[in-house]
Amino acid sequence: MQNKDPILETQRVYDCVAKDYSETWHEWSEFHTYSEIFFKYLKGKRILDIGCGFGRDAKYFLEK
């Protein structure tokens, strides 16, 4: 029976993989390279970070 709420199912899956994801994607060097290019072309002061994983990138953007 497939009556699962897709939002709740997405949250459940994210909760299950969050620790592994954060341990796998902790390397910053590539992120910094691409984020500096991104900031160079950014026209405004707002960023919407959808699907921000464990929040590392959103925190970085907020601090910049």
C-alpha cells in the first residue's frame, strides 16, 4: 500500500542519510572555488538554497 506522504517520506530519507552525507561531502576546496565564481556573478544579496543538505553551504552563504 503506497499512501505515503511524499514530504514526510523525503524528510525520513534525508534524516536517514544526513550523517553519511555530511561525512562524505565535508571537503571544502571545490566548494570554495565554485562559490567564489558564483558570488562574482551574483546580482543581488539574496540566495535561496533549496535542498541544502545538512546546512553547511547555507551557513557559509549567510556568513558571506
